[in-house]
Amino acid sequence: MSTQPLTYDQAGVNYDVIDPLKIAAQQAAASTAGQLARHGFSEVAASRGESAYVVDVGPFYLASIVECLGSKSLVADAMAELTGRCFYEAVAQDTIAMAVNDLITVGATPLVVQAYWAAGGSDWFLNADRALALTRGWKAACERCGVSWGGGETPALAGIVETGRIDLAAGCTGIVSPRERLSLGENLQAGDAIVLLASSGIHANGLSLARKLSERLPQGYLTPVNDEGLSFGAALLAPTVLYSPVTEALAQAGVPVHYSVNVTGHGWRKLLRHPGDFTYRVHTVPPVPDVLSFMAREAGHDAREAYATLNMGAGFALFVPADQAERTVTVAQACGIEAWVCGAVEAGTKQLIVEPLDLVWSADDLHVR
């Protein structure tokens, strides 16, 4: 087995290459905003560059997002061959979570989810157990989030999608009502607390790295990641946490959320997403799930590389008034999700300081706009 460090770049994902196109696309997209005026509506310009796009329709706002699962289904397929088990109920939740967890960052209540299931050919759907598991999992995730499954598209794309594979994506539309729930960071201020919500593991980001790593492990996906014998593959397939029950409960409890971040690609660097100049000082680091500490160790990542790539136990960040921090934790825990008051927002240079790990990232370490 190789002892050389394995980077995300080596796994085929280089954000330094991807991000410039994303920024260029955002700039082109912004030039189309004037089209809304033809219909009597307008965009909320501050939502450009955030995780969901917001349109002002008068009595309320509409928010929308589309997200794909990525390559997690490949792990599910490999584990099915190795174990005979079907993991597509969990994969369905992952796909919906990718969209819903982005949508809620702007204060939106998810309303409708649309499915995009693009197979490499019609034969993918001949496996009825797998297809029905995907359907069951999709329905269950919708019910957990309180959304309607509006419909979708199931194309057979032979020659585009590899035979025997499926590309999964979800679109989600939500409502911000009352309008005061809109949260684009305009109220973020020095003194606010940083509350981190627990992840269930890798979620659906970093799977390219995980798949590459599996090739170096002595038993591949069946390599244990802890003393209980949990396999690497099974640990990777723990479904992504759905955080909308927490944000809805916070709204019902009257807890103001000044800003929030879905911790996905770019790892903890996402805590720098707000465009303003603030210092984010973290004094408490959540426990790291076994699968993520295993990945960091086996891939030869130091703390900086690991926390810049993976969620490392924190799947979602809420920035709330300091006097609401403990209440935020209580609300999250009542929803079945562990949470911690992990730090504070300070006036000063834009940077993230993770004191327990002696890590510092600056504004130059994250480019999402």
C-alpha cells in the first residue's frame, strides 16, 4: 500500500480549476437578472454567490437551487457487489440533502423537490429492488423535510452516462415567509456566536477522494475504520443529515439566524463564505466521525488539508446572536442533531482561526464568488 499522501487534486477534483468557471458563470448569470422585471419581479442581488438564488415576488421571496449527488452512487454500486446490500435509500437522501441543505441557508422553507435520475441506459431500471429503494428513500427524505415531490426526469443517456450507472440530482424551490426570515448575512455582526451542527460522516462531498483512497486500502471498501469493524464503504454511505428540521424549528422558536453555511466542498473554509470582513474564531472543535479521521490518516492529510477538504464532523454552521447560542443548541438537539457553540465572530481581517488545531485561513483561501 502506498504511503504517499493522497490529495483531492490527485483524485480528479481541483477547485482551483473549477472555481474560475463557476465565477465566470455567475457573472454571466447576473447579467440576466433584468429579465425578471418583464414579469413584475426582481432578484435579491445579495443572493448572488450564496447557496440559493432568491427572487422578490412581493408578499414573500422565492428561493431555488439545483444540486447533484456527485459520485457517491459509485460507492453504493461497489458495496452492493461486495455485500449484496442495496444502499439506494440512503443515496436518495444524500441527493435531496445536497439541494435542501443549500436552500435553507437563505432562510427558506423548502416546498417542492424535483428529481433528475439520468441512467446510462434503460437496463438500470430493470433492477426493481434498487429502483424501488431509490423511490422509497426519495419519498422518506421529502417527508422528513416536509416537502412535496413534484416530479422529475428519468432519461436514459447511453453514451453520456456510463452503462450500469446513474447520475442523480435534485432541484428544490422554497419560500421565505415572512419576509423577515430572509438571511443573506446582512445582520451578521461582531459578537455573534458560531454554532456547528454535527455531520453523519462524509455526507456527499469528498467521495472522489474516498474512492481513490479505497484503491490503496488492504481490503478496499471492506477495510474496517474503527474497532467495531465498520467497513469503509458502509461508513461512507451513512446518509447526509437533513438540516431543514432544525432551521424550521429555530424559526418557530423565534431564534434569529444572522447567517448560515452548508459545509460541503472546501470543508471548513466555507465558514469564510460571507462577503464581509470578519474574523471567525473557533475555540471548540466537534468530534470527528471515525470515517473522516480514518480518511485523513490513510490519505496522509495533516489537519490543514483535512479541514480544508472535508466537513470533519461539522455539516452545517449557524451564526446567531450570542444570547441565542445555547438555545440554538437545545433546538437542534430536540431535532435529534448534536450541536455545539464553537466560536464567535469578531471585527477584523477576514480570516478563520481554529485555535485548538492552530489553523488559519484567509479570504484568499476561498473563492466562491
